[in-house]
Amino acid sequence: MFATRFRVLVSVMLFAFLTMPASAVTYYVRKTGNNTNNGTTPATAFLTISRAITAANAGDIVYIGAGTYNESLTTARAGTSATVQIEFIGDTAGTRTGDRGNVVVTATSGSVLTVNHAHNRFASLRLAGGTNTIYWNAAGGTLASMVVYNATDDGIDVAPGASVTISGGNFYNAGDHNIVVNANATVVMTNGNVRNSKAAGSGVAIRGAGANVTLNRVSLYSNAQQGVLHQRGTLTMTNCRVFDNLNGGVRIDGNNTRPAASIVTNTTFNIVNCTFDDNLVAPAIYWKDATGRVVNTIMTNHSAGLEMTSSATPSLNVVNDINNNLYFGNATNMIGTSTSASDVLADPGYTARASNDFTTVAASAGTDRGQAANSWTTVDFSNRVRPGGGVYDIGAYEVAGAVGTVPYFRDFETALGGEWSNTAITNSGNAVVTSYKGPHALSGTNPQLVTLWIRTTVGQQYSLFLDLIGLRTLDGEIGFNGGGPDRFEVLVDGGIEWRESLLNWQFGNSNLLAWQSLVDTPEYFDGSFTLYRQVEVPFTAEHTTTAITFNAATNQNWSDEGFGYDNVRVVTAPNAAAFRFNFQETGRLNGFWQDARGASLASADVNGDGLQDIVMTGPRPMTLLASASGTWTTVSQGAATAQQSALLDVNSDFKPDIFQFASDTNTEQFRLATVSTPTSVTFHTGAPAGLRISSPSGVDALAAGDINFDGVVDLALFGTGGNWISLARPDVPATGSWVTAALPADTVPTFDQSLTLAPNGGAVGDGGRFASGDVNNDGYIDFFYALGTGRLFLSNGDGTYSQNNGGIITAGTVVSASFADYDNDGDLDLLAGDNAGSGAPQLWRNDALGAAFTNVAGSVGLTTAIRVTSSTWGDYDNDGDLDLYVVNDAGSQSQLYRNSGAPNFTFTAVEEGINSRTFSNDCLFFDADMDGDLDLTVTHTQNLAYYYSRLFNNNQNDTASLTVLFKGRGAGGINTMGVGTRVELRSADGSTLLQRRDIGTARGFGQSPFALHFGGVAPATTYTLRFHYPDGYHDVQVTPALANTTIAGTTFVRTYLLDESLLFPKLRVLRWREVGAEGE
């Protein structure tokens, strides 16, 4: 059993494979795409499928987002084999492209799809219209879970000599035949529906010499003529349901001849274990001039069950077998032949014939009355093993076994029922996954194909959830030693609804880049499994009993290749949302994914459009600009940077600037924003000497704050070269390269650097990063330096600092920390984690405004050892208290902790789609789309494509939040960006503190957001916002529902702009003189 909810997380097996195998290209097509794009990411998708066809080669996959595409498609090239195809997949679930819904391709004339090249695979597309919707003229290829409809002539025309495999899907409403098979063509169809042909059309028409058609588990119904019209070649039908056709079930108009003494067979058919019902004015099976077999088949409610005739005397029919059939309710059972002793003339006992449910009960007259047919079929229509009771039953179904009911859930902690084809479970001996289903493999006692049967309503939409899938030793598209492709599949009634391949190699990853991330393998099963968390498979029921089958489709068929899984759930579509993660990775869809190997993260409105942008340092430092459309634009910041960075407004022009260090940590870089547009920002970089900064060596920790409270931001830089405080001097402006047209003279301040304002000596060393905030609530910013067992520096209120740890003694390898008011008591507490993973995180509660701290981690639920490189706080669930997320840079699992809130403020490790196996330096909760709930971004340090920086969108979208934007006065007030300012949310009268946030403070490897987020508010309630400074505070009242702020033409709801100059203007003294009494 797996106790919590998941989306999709991936863990990687550490194979001893020393070289990276080649991988195919994945392309994307979206209605928002452009054919000038490269098509290789959802954010750079093609606009048309035709463009993707011209780009794709053997082994490539094209994912197509939801929408209607008005184009005629023609293949451009072939795959190389049945296992290395070119695949075109409709992303109906939206997990690849982000566009959930039907993928429809239409054309008014000609063909919607023309396939002239072998080994192309088309899946989950809806093809509509055209003369022949599909013209298939290729020797090999696949149609999987396709819907083909509304052709003016035939649905699919399979050309002479062509071959196609059809898995699942629906073919309907063709003007003539739904499926036409010409001479020497081959069609193998497993599962699916062929229905509602028009005019003179049949469901399937086989009309060319040498044609070969196999139909297994196919429903043929409501066609204008027969379900199947067979004239030449070979027809094999097993486990098919044929009903309600308007002119008979199967019509065999054969072409056997007798040029001499013996019959020459030109038409052959085998109908085994099928069910025919009520095919109106004609027989269930009409047999003329053909060689055939009809066994184990039910024929009910026809003018005749089976009619045999011939165009010649003696007859041109050759009877291989007509035995063990069941006839009931027919006007006559047989014409031209007679029943045998093995036949059954009794009611088959359908479960619900009126709703086309042709399953039967144990008391059915056809139970155990069939003949052995294992050479033809070993499963029934619902994929139940035949024979179920030692002897084959008659009809398309074995006697109905147990069926699960919706909502359905099994955690495999107790014995399974007959709704499972295999009931074996395994106790893992793991505290997290106690028992699971499997392992299933090619060898051993547990079969590789496993089926679950569920009672469903035809036409109803459902979702299948798997909390965990463990896949063992599967290769990817092109795996080790050419072993791929290996794929895990979920089939619904034989149609593939979910199919993904893996690429498992040393430090490798599956090809599921679209999904959440990586988790530690050893936490679950064992080290041989690659793990996925919560796969959701949506499907629409086509039968009253739905067969859900799990399969590892492997290329090499090694005996140890297989899978296991835990917590299976089936719910109706309207109830599915309750079981999905709150977070979903969307960065791949909108341009956020970058191979940046980011070091630190900060968020602020860089280009003045009101949206929160991301500034990321690292080997490829960049600014990611948000847009109202949800896409992101990348602006390079030039040379590589390292360690912490700081966003601050250096020159008080209300534009965020960047201070960061080059990769050698000895060369600082100021980047001043000079030009901003909605899609770009320009930074100016001058010589450090012009700012009077002398490049202190070995800087590890960097933070910004108005240390002397003069309205201009200062800097703290600590490291092996000393603990430096750099105070801004706006009265001594920068010169040289800092004076440009964009930065005119007297606008950029210089800095006075000092080693005397903060303790040095024993407080100096090679430490980690800063955490900053107003720890003692005096209005001045304080600093915690992750050096040794920790160093807390409290402001003396005059620009100097004293060290006073207040009892804080960190343990383990602490490289960063973060302040937050986790218990809503108005003071900052400290989170410090062990980057070596030898202990649990430490949470130091502030008990006396910085004078005394207590480590309460054990009493609030932070008890499990975990690596922590960086951390971020935020109220992701909008319940009014701060939750915690931690990451690490060593490939271990990240973790989200949910805060219970008052009165105990305890933390529970939860899964919301963001816990991942990471190589991360930093993480940040921020509101990427300004919708009132916090999203999450995570950097990655590895130079590998699947460690792109991620953006996880929070899908809660509730209204219980207030966003506060701050704009300070600058000189004579609070610095323009409010860096380090404490802002409190209080009751309307100001008497009760509810929550506290600090603006732009150092945390983890980066900086806290500049847009403050308060969750758990009642939108219609009035609150007091209180912002503090050394001399006191100011209060303003705000009602979230009425707080709408417009910036650059965009209105942001429940967003309040706290502008110090407008709300509390200074009194400007123009003239004064001393006066006496009465104005004398």
C-alpha cells in the first residue's frame, strides 16, 4: 500500500552502463505552435502535423496537442522495422503538450491520411471526413486507439498488397464500408468497434483475392448491411460480437471453384467463439462457396442461425467444422445443413441483452459446452483466460467472473478477488510500500499480462490512477546493446491508452520528461526498479465490463524484464480531480525549461508588467520573463556566475538590478537594469572599481538590505576573505563606465566597504550561504551565516553587527538556511538542513526576539534524515501558514512538508507532484501566474537535458489569498524594492497578528519573493497591513476581494500595491522660522 497521492515521479536505476545510448527525437505539434520552430519542445512546437511528418525519422515520436487540424496528411518516410517506427500520437491527456482533449484531423475531400511508407504508427487521433478517410498503401504499420469517421466513401481503404495492424479504436459512419481490404492485403484488428456504415456499406468488406483479415475481440454492429462481407481470401474471427446489423452478421460470398474433380479454395473463413445477436432480416452467418469453420459460437434471434448454400452442384463449400455452437430464438437454426449432437439449443442467459451485455452467468447453457480451441484463442472478449473452468465456454465470453465496481480501489494489503486475472501480491518488506502487485515478468509464477475487470457504463468517461509503477530492467527507445524499445502499456479493452518507453542507463532517465521528476529508488521496492508515481489514464467505457490490462512490451524479452505497481483506483471523470496532484510540471510547455544548471533563484517584476519574473544564476545565468499568455522569454545575463546573488534597486530607479559573483567567487558583477520591455530587459555592467568595490576574496554568502536605513540598499559579503559590509553612498556617485545615456551622471551610488562593521576573527571562514531577516523585530536586517555550527549576526541599529547565536548550534553539514515565521507568532524562526543527509532538518524556534532559540524539529514532525542544500517557505495550500520545501544537489529526494497550522504547527511529509530526485542548488515558491496560489521552480545543477530547471504550476486556483506588492520611497524612507522590510497581516483593528512576511530576504541559495503572498484569507474580510521600519510602522486597511491593481494594462485581482510615497507622503518643508507666543 502506498498511503499518499501522487502525479508522476520517476526514479532511475543505476545500471553499470558506461556510455549513453543514442536516443530518438521527440517532436511536438500544438495549435499555438509555429512551423518555423524546431518542434522539439512543447514551447517550440510545430503548428501543423504535416510539418512534423517532414521532420520525423525512424524512431522519432510526434506528440500532437488537442485541437482540430484541417489538413490532409501524407507520410514522408518509413520507419526501419516494426519496433523502430515513426510514431504520431494524439496527446489527449495533455501530459506531453499540456493541451488536454481530442485531437481531430479533418479534410473535405481526398484522404485525411495517406500512408505510403511502412512502419508508421498513428495513435489516439480522430480522423474525420474525406473520400476515404485513410488510404493505407504501406507494407506494415499501426493504427492504435484511432477514431475514423464520416468518410463519404470508405473509412479505411487498404490497398492491394498493403498490411496494417489495428489495435482498438472506432470506425463508424462511413458512406460505404468502414473498412475495405483489397487483394493480397493483410489486416489484423484486435479490439475496437466497427459500426454504423451507411447506404450499401458493411462494417468490413474483404473483396480481393489473397486478402487476409483477422478480427479478434471486435464489435461489429449497426452497419447498413452486414457486419462483415467476405468475398475472397481468408477471414478469421475470434471472440467477436456481431449484433444489430441491418442485413445479417457475416456474409460469405465465396469464390471457391471446381475446375476439375476437386475444389479450389479461394475463400476461407474461421469463426470461433463469437456471439451473434439480432442481425435482422438475414442469417447470423451466410455461407456460400467457401471453406470454413464455425465452432463455439452463439447465434440468437435471427431469421436463421447459419445458412449454407452454393452456386453449383455439387456444392463448392468445404466444411472444416460446424460443432459446439449454441442456437436460440432464431426462426430456424440452420438452412442447408443441420445441427450436430454437440450443439446447444437453449437460452444462453445473457446478463443484459437489452444493453448489449452478452456476458453469461455460470448457469448458462453454453458453460463448458465448447470444444478445445486453444489454437485459435486463449482469452475471451474481456481478456479473461480461456478456458475458465477446464472446458471452453460457447460464445465471445467465458462465464463472467468477479467484476470490480466504480469507485474502485485496491491497495494490495489484503487478498485480491476474481476481478484480477492474477491475484499474486508481494510483501516488499518496506515501510513505505508494504505490499504491491507483482513483480510480473516473462518468467516466474506471475504472468506479464495482468487484467483488471471493472463494471462500467457505456459512454461514461473514467480515470485510472496508479499511485506507483515499478519497472524492472527495461531498455528505452534504443537501450543498452540495442535492447529497446521497451515500453510499459496500459490497455483498455485491448486498445493502448497509455504507453511510454524508458531509457535506463547510468544516471539516466525515462523519456517521460513531460512528467514530474525523479525519486530515490531505494525508498520503494528495491534498486532494480525504475519508479513512476501516479500515472493517470483517462478512458471512455465502450462496454459494460471494461478490461484494463497492464503489460511490459519488451523488445528482447529477457526473463527479468517486468513490472509491479501499487494502489490502483478507478473513478468517474468528474471525481478524478480529487486524486490528482495540486502541482503539475508546466515548464516544458511554455519555454521555462532551460539547461541552465542554476545556482540561485529570485523572483521580482523585472520588466514592469506586474508579473513575477525569475532571475537565475549559474553557468548560464539568465532572466526568465513571464507573460500574460503563460509563456516565458529567456534573457541571457552573460558570463557564468556562482554562489548567492541578490536582486536590489541599486540606483533607486524602481528597476530591479542584480548583484552576483563570477564563477571564481572573487569577482563581483553588478548588472543594472537600464531598458525594459514586456519581452526583454537590458542590463548594464560596468567596472567594479567605479563603484569602489575591491573584490573581497572567497565570498560564499551575499545578501542585500538597508543596513543603515537611509533608503538605499547595502550589501553584506561574507567568506574566507572576511565579513564585509558595503554601505551605499548615493552622495558619492559612480564614475567611468557607470555613466552612460541610460545611467546618467549622479544616478549610481558607490559603496564604502568595511571589515569593522561586522565581527571578523573567529566569525570568518569558508561557510555556506546567508539567511537574512529582521530577527529581533527592530526594523534592521540581520544575518545568519552557515559557517561551522552557525553564526547569527544581529544589527546594533547603527550599521554595525554583533554575533549572538541565541543558542543556535547547527549540526551536520549545513550549507544554507532560511528564516520564516512558521508558527505565526510574529518573529522569524530558522530552518537549517544537513547537506550530507545524516540527520533531520533543524527548526530553531525564535523564543525571545533573537535572544533565545530552541530546536523544535523533533516535536513538529521533522524527524527523517534528508539532504538539504536549499529550502523555500510558502503557503502553497492557502490555509494561512507557511509550508516548507527542501532540495539537494546530490541526487537524493526533495521533499514537501505541509504545515498543520494552529495550534501545534506540525509538519507532515506529503506528495503533491513536486517531490523529486534532484541535483538542485535552489528552489523557490512564487506566484508565477499571479493567480493567488504559489507555484514552485527548481534549478538543476547537472549538464543533462532531463535536469532542466522545472516550473511546477499550482492548480488549486482558490480565492483565499492576498498578494502584496511593495514600492518604497527610497532616500528618506524604505528602499524602493523594500528589501528586508517586515510586513504583517493583522485583524481589521490591528490588534491581532495573523501572518508575517519579509521582502526579498536571503534564503537557501537565493532570495525570498518580492511579491508577498498571504494565504488563508477571507476575500470579503477587511484586514490591516502593517509594514515596519526602525522608527515604527504604518498601517493600511485592505479587503482582498476589492484589492485589484492594474499594472501596464493588466489588472491583478486580490493584489494590493503598498506604495509608501502615495500612502504616507512626506511633509516637504519649503520655509521656516522661529516664532514666539501668539506667532510673535
